[in-house]
Amino acid sequence: MTLRKLPNIIITGTPGCGKTSHAEEFVSQNPEFTHINVSEFAKANGCIEGYDEERDSSIVNEDRMLDLLETMSEKGGLVIDWHCCEIFPERWIDLVVVIRCNNTVLYERLEKRGYKQSKITENVECEIMQVLLTEAMESYNPNIVVELRSEDVDSLDENVFRISQWYQLWKKNNPDGVSNELE
């Protein structure tokens, strides 16, 4: 049985909620972690298998991506940043952070990014219906799923502080590390 000395964290949420900002800030304060922006990782590692014109986004070969991430996940210390979480094996993950955002703020952020109206509408509706929070709660033990709001820099700072507190508690409770297998 292998043990990992660092937890693996997923930071997920609707595009525009602040996943990447949270992941980058957490890793800047905790440099023992590695930030995996899945979109960038997939492109850099040949995991893009096509393009969805309707959604204006790349199609990721999830099996290939997971194969590449598996060895990294066994070592621990990953902060995985992506708009979905349910594809990552439960045994890899110690904390799932679902970033939520006010719909008006989200709309404005996506508009500033130049998203097509159909993509903005789809993402705002996803946020309204709590799709990513529901997926996280159904895919992982609800005890490891945390919902955090992110509308401004203050909430970003507070959220990163909370994630860092969780990490400190994890280290205290797991001084020898944790198994890479489900218990």
C-alpha cells in the first residue's frame, strides 16, 4: 500500500467563478502543491481529441488525461482546477472545493471574456441549477465537498485561507500520509 504525504484537492465550478484564481493563490501560499489547470494540461499533453463548435470548446480525451495524472495523484499535492470533477477517481481526492458565484457577476465575467451569448446562458443556467455542486456531492463523500462563494478579492482571500486551514488540519490528522486506496 502506498501512502501520499500531501492531499489532492479539486477546485471546480462554472467557468468564470474563479477556480483558477483560487488554485493559483493557494499554490502560491503552499508551494509544495502543484496546480493542474486541466484545460492547459490537456492541451500540453496531447489530450485534446476534437472541438465542439456549438459549445466553442475543446473536447478532452478524459481517459488519456487520467492515465497521465494517475502517477502524479499517487504522490499527492495536486490542486486540480477544472469545470467538472466527477471524472476523477474518488480514491485520489481528499477535498472538493466548489466555487460558486452570483449570477450577475458571473454573467459580466463571461461577457468580458468574449463568450458567445449561448455559452454565457448555458454557464449561468448551470450555476443557477447548482449542477457542479450536485455532481460533486453525488460523486464524492459529501463530507469532503465544500461550497465557497467568490464574488470579489476579499472572498478569494477568505476562501484560500479556509482551504489552507483545511490543509493544516489534514496534515495534523494524517502525519504518516493517507492510502491511495478507498477504505
